[in-house]
Amino acid sequence: MEIKKANNLSCPLCGLLLQLSEKQHVCLNGHSFDIARQGYVNLLPVQQKRSKNPGDSKEMIVARTEFLNTGLYQPIAERFNELCHELTVGHKDESEGVCLVDAGCGEGYYLQSLLSHLERAGTEREVSFIGLDISKPAILAASKRSKKISWLVSSNKQLPVLPGTVDIIICMFGFPVYESFKESLKPGGKLILVDAGQDHLLELRNIIYPSVNMSDASDLAGAEKSGFDMYSDSRLTYAVNNVPNEQLMNLLHMTPHFFRASQEGKQAVSQLQSIDLTVDVVFRVLHASHPC
Ligand SMILES: C[S@@+](CC[C@H](N)C(=O)[O-])C[C@H]1O[C@@H](n2cnc3c(N)ncnc32)[C@H](O)[C@@H]1O
């Protein structure tokens, strides 16, 4: 596989193509965006920010990196890699390049794992990888995982790519914005949604909530309205035993459960030595079909 830097980035201020000059991305209207020392680019103008520091905090990112680096979610990455491999390598003419965008990539664990997987697979295909997140601490951490990926501070609400130029958008445990995703995808492009299933971390949720909400992954009415059809649907369920307290606390900190859990619940978790957990994850691939 030849990894190409993304050549379809668009200016967040006027939408024109961003050209790469020495240390900047610049559009024909003269809007310029510096490449930071760590290699990422901030394409989130202040007018698109709802708060000073949007997205996950530095503490959440550190907790997520420590947790993901233990490998306890590696089976999720492996399933995800197989799915992307099939969609990337299997379905099109080898001479055509592929552009993949991880929208809400966090600290980059899954995109970096995918890149390594596709490199090992040894296809001839040219692939460009874009990882974006609204959280600057997330993108700073992601920049350390790989220099081959275009890491961007940006929002799912306005993906900074030219319309109709992306083959696959990935949204893992994230916040899909279907209209913006649809506009960015090529006709027939795919959206991979990875979400918690109803039994995900059930043992932990039983401790932190007085009553547990057993709803499954979010419904797809919004996606259908924006012109997506279901392409495939699968599930991965497995057990991880004896998760030590340190990783359990990281897990709690890296998810919205931390903000929703009761004080007593968090206290009870902090006193556990270890716990057995169920991982239950739903993988849905949507196909960008008819126009919105
Ligand atoms: C639960 S985390 C998942 C991160 C990563 N996909 C993973 O699975 O490790 C959700 C991520 O979405 C990001 N986020 C929230 N709102 C966003 C938006 N409007 N655009 C892009 N990213 C967003 C957060 O900063 C956070 O990193």
C-alpha cells in the first residue's frame, strides 16, 4: 500500500481546495493554516467553536490512551480492520486511490491500527488517511501515533474535505453528522458506525447507575433521511476478566459514564480491586445511496 497525504482538504472558511505549501495549507483566497510542530493542522475556526476547549479533555484522552494501550479493546480494532480491509481492498479497481476519514478519531488508536493492518496486507492501492477530532488534546496525542496520517482539529459538522471525495468515513463511539458525512462521501461511499451494544460494560453500568438503560445502538432514522442505506450489520461480544482497578478507572474516565454516574457509583467503582466485563459492540456499515 502506498500511503499518500490527503490532497482533498478544503478551507473551513471558504470551502476552496487547500494546497500544501512548505509549512502551511493555503487556499486560493489566501486563507492559511499552519502545520503545527507535532504535524497536525488546526482547521477549526473560532466561529465554529461552541466553547473554548471543545471535545474530550486532556484527562479523558490520557485515560483513553492508557486503557487502549492495554490491548483490552484489540478485538474491536481487529474486527474493524477486517471490515475496512474488505471495503478498501476488495471492492474497487486497484488503480483507484482510496480516502479514509476517521471522524471523531480521539487519540488515534483505531486509525493507527488500521494503517498498520493495511500496510501488512501489502495491497498496491494508494490510500490517504485523515483523522479528525474537535478536541485539540486528542489530536495532539494522535499526532504521536503516526506521522503518515493527516491529523486535523476539526468538526464532524463541517468535514474539511472537498464534497464527494471520500470513500469511507469511520465514526467510532462518536457523534455522526449524517448530512455533512453524506456530502463528503463519493456516490456509493461507505459510513462505518461502531457503537456500544446493549450489554456493553453492563457490569460497570450496574454499579454506577441506580437503573440501567438497556437500549441498543442508536436508531438510524437520521441516517436514512440523509440518504444512507444499511449495507451490513454485525456484532462483537466478548468477556474481559479481572480488569484491574487502574484500568477500570481509566475506562470510567474515558467515557461519558464519568459525567453521568452518581457520586456513590463512582465511589463504589474506585473501591473494586478488579472486575469482569462484557464488551458488546455493534458494527454497522451504511451505503451513501440516493441524494438527500
Ligand atoms: C467517545 S470518544 C471516541 C474516540 C475514538 N473514536 C475512539 O473510539 O477511541 C468521542 C470523540 O468525539 C470527539 N467529538 C465530539 N464532538 C465532536 C465533533 N462535533 N466533531 C468531531 N469530534 C467530536 C470527542 O472529542 C472525542 O474524542
